[in-house]
Amino acid sequence: MTEAQLLRSYVNGAWRDGVRVVPDIDPTHPNEAVASSSLADASLVADAVTGAYAAYSKWRGTPAPSRGEILRRAADLVDGRANDIARDLTREEGKTFSEALGETQRAASTIRYYAAQTLEPDGDLYPSQKPGVHLYTRREPLGVVTAITPWNFPIMIPAWKIAPALAFGNTVVWKPAELTPLTATHLMKAFIDAGVPAGVLQLVLGSGSQIGDALVTHPRVAAVSFTGSNTVGRALQAKAVGARKAVQLELGGKNPAIVLADADLDMAADGVARGAFLSAGQKCTATSRVIVAREVLKPFLDRLVSRAETWKLGDPLEKDTVVSPLVSAEARQRVLAFIEGAQGEGARVAAGGGVLRGNDGFFVRPTVLVDVRPEHAVAREEVFGPVASLLPAASFDEALALANDTPFGLSASLYTRDLATAHRFADQAQAGIVLVNLETSAAEYHVPFGGIKDSGAGPHERGKAAREFLTQEKTVYINAS
């Protein structure tokens, strides 16, 4: 794909122009456009939904193993094109090439996993109290599913929404983030080349503010799956529920990592640094609050600061780069405002705290804040940048209370050598994902993923949990006598 390429929506088997063209900017070199995209309007969205609805009956009637074969081919194509996809992902989103390649390969594995799910049972057989009655349940698709995906994992999150929806017999209208249309186009082409029929998967490039209502309120849409910010997600939820749609939300996090006095401090520092600084901290599962036992605060801080200061921040296409730029100028300004606000509230910068000098990219140095209090904005709100805030705790009970003191509930981790404490943490941590001696952003495609409290709504995604949202259960009684 060339820099001059114009990216378009794919609707009813054809690439379609939109109404406005915008550049796709390289966050490492903001003066360079990776491509440009033609943004759809509500009329094109209506065409996409109508086409997906028209394609639904035939796709639903396609034998599940046949749908699985198409998905298997798509996974193979993504794997075969992984290096090219990863390079373009890095150029338009900013994460390091190694992270982009790993994400692309996990997307292929996710698609392949759901291809295998088409061979699994789709219901249960029950004994009836009535003689001669055959009694069973079956899972059936919902219809047209709207998938709205974010820019921070622009191939993996679409894969885990689209693949199960198609595997279970739904058709999909997919709106990727405006900032990552090139990666979306790569994935769309893999599905097309794998043989997904026209209309079954529709790609609409556009602004949520312009086409969001059409995507979630169209009468032919049965369900909406959204990953993104809390503000946008909750507004979308209100509109979709009002229009009687099923809704699944994966929203933000303010994820804690507790480091106890008995922890392996090198392991903990590595895990916290990876969770806080990789992908420039632009993950809903990023480590944001680090709650450290007072007696090991100084040696742990020294280790974390060392990583923040020595991990290379730079061009994400260079092999030795560890920390990448943020996705946009607006994202960088937001992160810098949090750092400045924290200092204004009395926090101190132990490492980082500013932009990468001598570079025009959207860089923020990996930042470690100390003297942070639980009520500070940087300890309450999602920063979405490479910032770790340290809070001391005198005991595990105090640390757990601090960890749970948030409206969010996505992921939480604990570093300890004590098995009993680990089990207690797993039981009492208020998060949808709990990890021990692992970074908060660890997640695997074959297990459920999702948060509690303000971090999500509806059934979780990924693994076998995806079937709960993307299908509906029917109970069947047949009197065979």
C-alpha cells in the first residue's frame, strides 16, 4: 500500500467513496501522511446496514463448518501478510513494530480460534418429563451486528469482534477508528480474499460524531459491540438501548498493581514498566496506579525509574525502540496536562515528565510520579499515556482498599510470593481480570475479557463468552409420539 492510497468503505461488495477526505497521519512523523481516507456519511451507513440485513439469511443458512473454513483462510492470509500489516499499523498508530507484529499474529490466532468454534456444539439435549418428547436448546445468531472498534489495537480488537460474529452466523457492519483506516483495510481485504460473501462484512470509514447514530439506531441493527471511551460508550448505550438493541461495551480502566514487601522487585518493576509504558500506555488495561508496600517503596522506585530512563523512546520502526509515540497531538496534550496537573496538586516527577526533545513526533517520556494522593486526578481518571503513579500502603488490606477505590474495574495485578495472599486478592479484587505476578495488560484470546463497574456492560468478549452476546438461545420441544 502506498502513501498516496485513498482508503474507502467497502459496502455490498464494492469500494465506495465517502463525502470527505482526511489524511492518515504518521504519529512519529506528523508531517507525513501514511494514506488518506474517504469518510462515509449516514446514507452510506444505511446502505451498509440494509445490505448486511439482505445477506443475513443466506449467511445464517451457510453450514457453520463452511463459515469456519472461510475464517480459517482469513487467518492464514493475515499471518502471511503479517509483516506488511504490522509495518502499516506502526506507521499510522505508532506502536513499535514488534508490538504491531505480535498484535497482528494474535489477531490471526483469534480468527482461527473462532473458525474452530464453528465445529463446537450449539446447544444441549435435555430429558423431558413427558414421554415421547424430544427436548433441546440451540443457539442462533442475532442478525446484523454493529462493531465499533478503537485505534489502540486496530487489528486485534476488530478480529475478536468480527470473527465470532461471523462464525455464529451474524452479518457485521464494522466502523474502525478514524485514526487507523489503513490497518482496517488490510483486515478487510483478508476477509474479502478469504471468500466472505458480499454484504456479510461491511466496512464503513467515518467519524463517530457523523455516523454513530446511524450505526446504533438503524432498525435493521440487532446488536452493537463497542470498545472505547466511557463518555462515548455510555452515550452510545443510551441510544442503542432506547432503540431496543443488545449492547456490549468494553470501556476504560484505572488499573492497579500492588507490590508487596515479599515480591520479587525486579519482576514487579518489569511488569509495572511493561504495563505502564509499552504501547505508550495507550491500553485500557495499562498499569496506571502502583500501590507499593512502604518498606520497599524506595528500592522499587529505583528499579522503575531505571527502566523509565533507559528504555529507548523513539522511532517505533527501529528495532531497539521500546517506548513509542502517542497516536495524536491531542493525545499527547492530554497526557501532558495530567502530568502538569499532578504536579500542581503536589505530586513529584521521579522520571520523565515531558516530551522527547529534538523530535516533532507525538512523544511523551515514560513518567513516574510519586507523592501522589488517592484523590488526585491522575490517580482517579484514565490517563491513556506512559504514566505510572506510585501510592504507598502500610499493609495488604490498605493496598487492596486503594486498588478497589475506583469506579473502574477492568484489570488488577498483585506481586507477591505468598500463595494465600494471592488467592485472597483473586477473591476480593474488584476487577474483571485479576493477575498475580503478571502485568495488568496480560490477556489471551481464548478466555473471556471484560470489566465490571464502569469498565463495561453486557456479556464479556473473547473465548466462549463471545457466544453469549452474539447468539440467542432457543428451546425446542418436539412430540415425536
